[in-house]
Amino acid sequence: MPGNLAPLYAEAQNVVEQSPASACAILRILIQAVIRDRGLRGRHIVRDVGTLVEQGAPVGLLRALDVVAMSDEAAKTPAELRLADGHTDAQNLIMFLHLLANQTA
């Protein structure tokens, strides 16, 4: 993960227990920032991850999006969080962020 994103990541980790919705919002910002760091716009996460896979990133990233349950519609509106289980959603986003950062570096 780019070093300039470390403070935001630490913030997400710090608030996840008290406010999983806040952690998820920060993690979505981080995911978009990592995508932008890879040369894409970061506006449509699902589409951008698909492009990264076409460029050689592991297909597992697309499967991980299924776990995160980030639909195309949800990815278009990152400001709208629909948290069924906030802590699980936050942990899934953390897992996806790690995969994205490590497998597209």
C-alpha cells in the first residue's frame, strides 16, 4: 500500500470497533486511492478492478469483490453504505484492500 495511505488505514483500524460504518467509509476511500495509484480513475471500483485483472492482476480480486458484496450499483455510489453487519463488512473490506494493494503492486 502506498505509504501516504498508512495514516488513513490506521484511522480505519482505530475506529472499526466503535464505528464500523466510519471504518467502511474510510476503507472505501482507501480502495479508490489504491486503484488511482494503479493508474485508473477509481470512480467505479468493480469496473476498475476488472480492468486491473485484464492487465494481469489475479482473477481472485474479482472473486473477493463477491465476498465484499460490492455490486456494480453499490460501487457507483460509495458514499451510500448499506451495512448488513458492520463489523463483518469492515473486515471484508480490510481483506479486500490488502488483496488489492498486495496483488496489484
